[in-house]
Amino acid sequence: MRNNSYFYLLWCVFLFSFLQLHGQDDWTFETHSNNVTGISIDSQWVWIATRDGIFKFNSITGERTKYSTEQSNLTDDFMTDILVTSDDSVWVSYYYFGAGHASLSPGNWENYEVSTSPLTSNFVRTMKRAPSGAIYMGTFYGGVNIYKNGGWSLISSENSPLPVSNYSGGIVQIAFEDNVNDQNVWFGTRYHGLYHQLDTTWVRYDIYNSPIPHEIISGLAIDHEKRVWIGTHDGLAVKDVNDQWEVFKQGDSPLPTGFVQDIAVGNDSLIWVATLQGLVSIPSETMTDFSTWKVYLSNNSGLPDNSVEKVEIDTLTGDLWVGTYSHGLVHFDGTSWDTFDFKDSDFVDNDVLSLNYTHDSTLLVCTLTGGLGIFQDSMWTILDEEHSGLPTNQVNYAAKDSAGNVWIGYSFNGLSMWNGDTIVHLNHLNSPLQYPLNVINDMYLDSLNRIWLAVNGGLWKFDYSEDMWTFFNADTVGIHQDVTAIEWDGADGFWYAGRFNSLKHFDGMTLTAYDTPDHFLEDAIVNDIVRDEWNNIWIGTSSKGLLKLDSDGNWFHFDASNSGIQGNNISCLEYTPDSTLWIGTTGVGMYSYKLGVINHYDVYSGHLPQNNVADLKWDGHGTLWIGMPQMGLGSHHITIYTKPEDTLGTHSLKAFTGKMAVYPNPVQDKLHLDLSVLTRGQALVSFVSMDGRVMQEDALGYLTPGDKKFELDVSGLPVGNYFLRLFLNGEVGSLGVFRE
């Protein structure tokens, strides 16, 4: 069973997905569309770009239409921006694959890539309409591509002072100063500050010749008085027409964080600033009077998510539209807040912590904030704090006994039992479940309906029929303090493991310890344990890869250095009746292992919506259910479709064929990246947070085969864990990095 420890919860929040297996060819999965990456408004229609396609939303009637690779010839569903123009057309930019263009009732998209059009880069990051109607596209590598009346032109380092497209940041922000002159335009870059073009005159603003606090420009807008508002990764700067500056940073202003995501100018001269930790309104005329600022958070307003990605003003009404990271689209008219999350099912919550499939074909979905979802006979039953009396909406694990009772385990809130009608709670007031022995990491029901609880402190056995509790720990039978995973042994006992200790087998009376010759388990956290048909024990660890203990007591170790598994964080395991071991990872997708053959499934092959897999459950009827860490595509919306391998198209990315290494790791400011390259092409590195957010991008230049060394500045990244992802000529590689 999967380790569902509290430690592990701090690393991931989960969304729910499933796939249907038909000879490993057909996959179906739930997609989520609440991570808004772009907003554009056309009269009453609001167009939303997400990491799962495009939504056309009627702000008056609520009507919505989705466009994705399943319903159209869009190249990809991962969008970076969207732009509706006055000539009844809509433009989108893709994260990997250039740009697309169609009429306002899209049917057939015209897609532009480097290989098929004059577009100079497939990494398009922003789009703006110029006064003349031309479409300006800011890119990594390709400068600013301009499309007008069917023709293309380019602003690059070869015909302007814009930075050289080699080992540098891209053009990520564009703002036009007036409605007349295409050549009165501001360009925000990543790592090279701000550029202003006025006809043939160019001026650059950086940290050395201006007060801007950082050279990563993450937001850009020009107000009605021609003041330039500049968002960075270390605060906000404002420049007026007289070259007078104001700088606002976290700590010396009401800004909740220095990470600015977007800026919009309201009809009433209010400046709206989207940040990583809230939404801020600033009256432009009284910006230095902090008492006039307002900071909107989820705990003091109708904003459902503090992580605000995009802000856009409806110029007809003056209303504000807000795109959030995980809660979709928000409308604010100055008084009322309305959230639109594109939900079309009763699915309980995006933040799934664990799954369990029971003997009577019931799927139990345990969530971080939505309680417990019980899915049976195509119907959902929801148990939560508000309506059902659960002690908390965070449910760690659930199981169902032969009498039909559902047992529910929590962190710090003990155990509950639901009999289909009423709920009984067992906690520190009426049972021995005292802290920390009430932090339930895993649960196992044996053949006698006795409940075994893995907790921070040992193991509980609870015989409900006799109301008898028995505790096993180091003082009784030698059980290690923190137990994180349990697996039935096929007889009358079970296997279990915990944090930084050996694997153990317990038959109810006798404890037997098994440790690897090199004591690998003493330096790892066990995330999951499964047993196969030959009684081999498979162990997934958080940092040491995959371990196998065969029935003869021999150990085998598989990790990124000696197997086809690219990562060492094995988050979950499942074994299916066709003798296949399924391996879920953090960061590199999922693997199947059968008869010595390993197959890899991830977002780049087109099989999974993202590469972090947190839980796997086989239902015995042909379906493998998969829990996945949230990528911000969630709206509780379930779209099930089949994506056969032979229709994945030419745009599936494959694993990096070379080698890559980083040091030091952990890192503070400068990260060294060593590559051994076997192919050639434009290379881009992105740093992705554990919840799927792209926090930083670096262009490495045009690479040719051979050994390459790079030094990357990561001083602007918040402290935490990241995936470093390398994109090169249709290949992708991934490594873990910790910024301390």
C-alpha cells in the first residue's frame, strides 16, 4: 500500500485521474482546466487559455465551449497565452509548438512552427496586438515575430539592441504605449531587463542603470498617464514620463510577495497586480500612500486562490477578470466575486491524497480539502465536514470492510466509521488514539475485519467487534517508530516499512527484519510496498529508487543509474494480474515492468496529463486508477476520452538521449548544468515547482553534439524543491533540484 504519511502530504497536492487499459494501447484520463495562462475579452465572450486547451466563456449566459486537440486540429493543449483581435480572429501560443490562429468560431486552426512557417521559435511566451493590427509574438530564441496581413517580419538581435538569442532569456512581456505607433513599444525580457523602442531609438533599463529591482520582467502595463508599470521577481517598479521612479518591494510596501505575475490597468486608473500570493489594487495617483492599497486574499475576499496568474480588464464594463493557478476564472465587479471552474461532474475535489478500490467495486477517493468521495454504480457520495460531520476535510486513507462499513483515517483526528447512514468517530476522547499515534499513514483490513493502522509511532490493531485496541511499537515487538506503508503477505500477516529503517514482516506475533546488504533502507523513506504472484516484495522509496526482495531472500536494486527508470523517487506501486508491475514516480511519469521489459508513459509520450504519479489502484475489471499531483488543470471537471498511441501525432516528446547532471545540489545561487548531447537544436531549461508551476526558464542556445557546461542563476527561485527540465529538439530530460 502507498505511503500516505503527513511528511509526504507536504510535498504534493493531488488531482484525480484514471486510464482504461486495452492491451496498453488505449488510455483515458480525466483532464483539468483550472490553471489559467491567458485571458482575452471579446465583448461578452471571455477567452481563456489553460494548460488543458482553450475555453470560450459567455460572461452573461455562462455558456462555455472547450477547444482542445480532441475537438480540433490544435497542435497542443498546453497554452501560454491567448489573444482575440478586432478582425474576428483568435491567436494562441503553445508552450512547445509555436502558435495557432483561427476565426472566432474556431473550427480549423492554422498552426505555425519553425519547421513549417517563417516563425523563428517554437517557444512563444506572449502575444500582443499592435495599433496597426499586427500580432507581436515574444519568444525564446526567436526575438519578436510579427504577423501582419499574411506576412512575417522579425525584431531580433540582428536588427535591434534586443539581447542575442543564445544562452539568454527571451521576450516575455510586450506593451504598446499608444494606439497609433507600432514602434512605440516596450519589451520585457527574462534576465535582460526592459527595452523601449521609439521609432529608431532604443533604450535599455537594467539593474545597473535604473531602479528596476530585478532583470526578470514578469509583468508590464502602461497606465493612462503613460506611466510604465514593471513587475519583476523581486517587486514592482513604476517609471513616469519625466523619468521619475517608484519601487515597491515586499517588506517595504503592502505587496504580499516580490513575485509579480501580471499587471492590468483599470478604467478607473486602478492598477491591478497579480502576485504569487494574492491580488493587489493600487490607485495610480496615490501609489505612495499605502493606506490606499488593497490586498485581496482568499481569507479576506471572494478570491478562491492566492496564486493569481493573469488579470484582464473588460474595457466595456470596467470589471476585472482574474485567472488563478488552481481555481479557474474569477470575475470581480468591485463588489461581488464569482468563480467559474468549468466543472461538469460531481467529482469530490482535485486535491486527491489516496485511492482505494474495494471488494464490491467501490472507489474511495481521499482528498486534502474535500473530504471523502465514494464512487459506486456511476454515482458519487460525498462525506465532508460541513454536510456529514467528518472532523476534518483532510482524509488520508479509507477502506471498506466486508460488512460494508467505510473506515476513514486522518492526520491528528483519529478514525471514523461510516455504515452508510451514520458516522462514528474514534479519537483521543473515546479511544487510545492520542497524538502522535493518531496520525494515520496507511490502513489495512485483514480477513477478520480487524483494522491495522500505520501511524507515527508504530502500529495499531483494532478489533471493532470486540472494541479491543492493541498497540505494537519498539517497546513491545520492536516495531520501528514511524510506519508509513503496509502490504498483506497473502496469508495471516503483512509486510511494513517506515522512515529510515529496514523492511519488516509481522505475522501478528513474530517480527522479522530484512535489510539490504548496503543498508539502503536506513537512508530512505519507503513510499509503497507491493507483493507479486511469486511472493517477491517490491519497495518504492523516496530517494533510492526501486528495491526487490525475492522469495529466497535476495535483494535487487533498480535506480536511474542501472535501469530504464529515469528517477529515484518511486511514489507508488501496483501489481496487476497480467504479471505487470506498475511504477509511479515523482517527476518522470509512470513505468510498466513485465518479463524484463520496461515501458515508459509520461506527458511527453501523450499517455499522461502530467509526470507526477502519486497513487495507483487496480480495480480487477480492466481499469488502473491513477492519482496525480495537481498541475493546476483541475476544476473537478472530468473529460474521458481515448487517445490511441497511433494517433498521438508528430508532436510527442521523447526522453532525452544524452546525459545530464547538476551541481551543487542543494544549490543557493549558481547551479552548474553539465550535458552530454547527442542531437542538435535550440535548448530550453525550465524550473518547475512541485505543484507544477514553471518558475523560471533559461535558453541555453543552439546546441550541437558534444559535452556542454552551463552556469544558471537560480537566486530568484524561492527555497524549495524543483524539477529541472531540459527541452532539446523534441527530447526532454528531468532532474531534481533543491534551492536552499
